[in-house]
Amino acid sequence: MTLENIVVFIVVGLVAGFLASRVVLGHGRGLLWDIIIGILGAIIGGWLAGLLHISVNVGPSILNQIIIAFAGAVILLLIWRLVFRRGK
């Protein structure tokens, strides 16, 4: 794993986590949490895409990675909201 790969993981995680947090929660979770959510979303999204034989080819490779990571991060945040729902 090179430094370039690590930077790409962080950038993809940041963008995907930030967008997913905005869509699901209405606000970002902070720089570090958005990166963590995005990276975990990339793992979940990549796993589900491979499992369901889905490929995304809409443009540059990094855009495809962001789309998969975003989808995984949205799924992650929706599950998080279901499990840790605050009682009223």
C-alpha cells in the first residue's frame, strides 16, 4: 500500500462520508467521523457490489469509488439509526 493509495482512501472516505451524513442525518459528523463513515461505507459498498455483481462505470475511477462508498455509507448510517434510535 503506497502513500497515494492511502490518500485516495482518505479522500474517497471524506467525500462519501460527508455526502452520506448530509443525506441521512441532515448534517456532517465532523471531519474524522465523515472519513471513518466513508471508509467503512466503501468496505460495505464494495462487498455488496461484489456480492450482487454490480459495477459502476460512470466516469473516472475515483468517481466510481465515491459512488460505491457513498451507497455503502448510506446503508451504514441507516442501519446505525435503526439500531441506536433515541427514544422519545
